[in-house]
Amino acid sequence: MIVIQESLCKGCGLCVKNCPTGAIGVTDKIARLLGPACTSCGICMRICPASAILRDDSSPDGAASCRACPVQCAIQPGFEGACRRYTNINGTLVRNRALVTNNDYAGHLYPEVPDRPLITAVGAGTEYPCCKPAPHIVTATIKNIEVVTVVTEAPLSYSGIKVKIDANAHIGVEGARVFRDGAVIGMVDTEEYGAKMLSIGGANILSGKYGFIAARTIVGLANGERVVLQVEKGSKLDIAVGQPPVIDGMTERKMRVGCGSATIGMFAAALSKVVDEAIILDYHVIGLLSEHRAGEEVGMAYSGVIPNGRKSTRGRYFGELGHGWGGTDIACPLEAVKMVDMSLARPGMQILVTETTGQKAGLLEVQPSGVVVEIPLTAEIQAVVDLIAANCEEARVSAIYVGGTGGSARAGVTSYPIKLSQAVHEGEVKLTIGGAPTYVLPGGGINFMVDVEKVVAKAFSWVATPATVAPVEYTMTRDTFEKIGGHTQSIKSLAAIKQDV
């Protein structure tokens, strides 16, 4: 049981905020247990800055000791464990979710080994420790070949999530730490095309003091929940997979159609018909229409306009990261022009300044002195800006769950775990997660990546070890299962499994 030493408690409320079962409250500035929901998972002990919480060896009458992970929650009748997967019903721990036997996302890539598992592992439960066969080992005949699927919900300490955020906005420098509730849970990763990337979790963070916050974040994102994060010296992120990202309170609506140079290349013909020059602002490459090769292709000569950036190659300039237009430090159209060479330019020239998403646009006119002033956009110019915007995808958040299966996730299949690893890499065994296809990274071990939006909904959970819990399925022929030393004594027919669900 958990014991709170009231003389040491500072009433900070961290235990309340992080208790997974809501078993603690603060009254009169002292943390107190509210009732029988406490499972002695130990999170409050680890989070308490005053070391005011202890755990003794006693267990409440009627409490069932969960063996699904090393935490071994003591769950009282009618209550759930810390991972919220099991409930004590009259002394028996019952998985809260029924077994899911199908996932419509799965397809068929190899005729001899179905891409679709016979059942998914969602709701299967966990057999712990590693010496036990997996919860379900199922067989059925597919196209005259006997197929076996082995499933388990595997606690994975070696796990994390890669989050892709479609956004022009600058969120922070690469390598900057990412916080949730003040705890470091990951970092800003290298950017990918048109998107910011976060790397959350991983073995080192999960094994740290605030690993359970990282585990909770990974699972929340993987299950489509909204999560609020803070980038070190950067932006506040309000994100949910499948939804537009909210960055510093502003909702991102469009994903860029390409970098500034690519946007010039795609729309040079349309742009050249309505303006004398165009500057496409982008946090990687700013494009200048008349100097760009695409401008030349549509019959334009260099205008003499010099954009505000560091020249890379012809018609391409490096911008400075910032919170302005196109993710640069340029706050308004006038700042997009460094100078105009009047030996090449002419008074009255019109310069369009816009972003790769077409969400912001302004029109400038060159004066006889060489300065530029902003003038209203015309309808025909706005139509070209709208064309750029119409070719942009809707901005959204997506995520790839990354994990490594070892321990009971392999020993539950076979007495020779290395044979399973080898068979997965050779393609004899198909690994799926919640019924979804995976990419297995080359090299040693079974390290995989899976699109969380293709996994059965709400399939991930976490335990207070801390670790995330992923639904793991291995599908193979019966011959392969026997060859790798599979637990054939535990095989059941698919029909029998479905009858029991």
C-alpha cells in the first residue's frame, strides 16, 4: 500500500496530476488517498519531489495482484490497474477490451504468408514472464495452406513515436528538448519535406525519472488523443494525429506544395501572366521567379529584384528560420525585398510576395527611386495565389510508432527466439501491429515501424514500468511455426477463438 507522510508533503499536486487511477487528491494542502483506487504502482513515489510517499508490503483484502507486467498492481474489486487494461471482477482480473479478430487495413503481399493476421493482438492480454506461450496461438487454412498467427500485447521499453507535423511555422531548433508538464519526453528531430518532426520516447527516456510521462504521451498520440507539448525555447504544440496542428495558438491549415523554388517551377507560367516578379517565401529555399530557370522557360528576363535571403543558386535563396511568412523571419511583404537594381528594373513593376501555401500574399510596386510600396492585390493575381493554395494538402499531424520486440514478445512464440528474428527478416514470418503492416528495420533484432492510423483504433496502452504496450502479431505457415520451434501444444483453431469472443 501507499503511505503518504503528511509532515513531508508540500501539497504541490504532482502526484495528483500523474496518478493513473485518480486515487490521490489534495485537501488542506496535503496529498491524501481518496479511496480504494490506488494500485501501488509507484508513480507517485517517483514523481514526489519531497520524497513524502512510501510503499509498504501490505495489500488490501480482496486485491488481485496483476501479473501482466513487472509493476504487479494490487487491484481491488471493481477497480482497474494503473495501465487501465484490467479490472478486478470478483477476484478475477479481466481484460477490459474484447479480443479484436480483424483489421481491414491489412492487405495481401505474399500468397504463401498472408499479410493479414488471422486475429489481431488487440484485447489479447499479456503472458508474463517470458517463459509462457503467447495468449493466443491460432491456426486456420488459407488457400489450402495451414497458417498460424501468434498474438500478444507486448510491453515494450524499447519504443517511441515519430511525430510528423505539417507546418511552415518554426517550432524550435533541431535537437531542442520537448517537454510535457515540465518533463523532458523527446526532442525536435531533423525536418522532413514540408513537415516538422518530433522524436518522443526511446529506451533512455522511458527508463528515466519521467519515463511514464513519455509512455503516456506515446500512447496518447498513437491512440489519436490530443496532447500539449512545449519545445525548449520554442513553440507550444497542441497536436492530435489526423488533425491540423495548433502551434502557439494558431491552427496550421495547409501543407506547402513545395519549397519556394519548387513552387516557382510548378506555377511559373501562371505567375508570369499576372506579375512582373514573384518572391515565394519559404523557410528552406526562397524562390525568385524571373531569375529562376522556370522564369526563363516562360520567357522572363531577370527583373533586378534582390530578395531578402542568402543566395544559393539561380533564383534560389536561403531564408532565415522564424515566425514570419513561410516560416522565415520576414514579417511582411515589404521585408521580402532587400533592394531593387534600377539599371535592370523599371518603375511600376509589380512584385507578388506569397508563401508556398498561398495563405498569405501581398503585392508590391517599384517606385522610380527603387523603393517598393504595397498596393492592393488584383483579382487575377489573387486567382493565381488561390491556385497555389488549391494544390496544397490540408495540414495534419501523423505519427509512426517505433518499437523493438524481444523478451515475451518472442519467447511467447518459440523456444528459440533467434529463429523467430531470422524468419521475420527473411520474410517467412509476417509481423503486424494491431493488424497493420509494418516496416522491419534491417540489421539485428526485430525493430519495426508502423503507421498508427492503420492500427486498430485505441490499440495501444502503457504500464508503469514504464513501457508502452503494443499489440503484436506474427503470421506464418504451420511448417514455419514448427521449424522455428513454435509452441505447437498451445495452438487453437480460429473458429474456436472466434466462438469464445
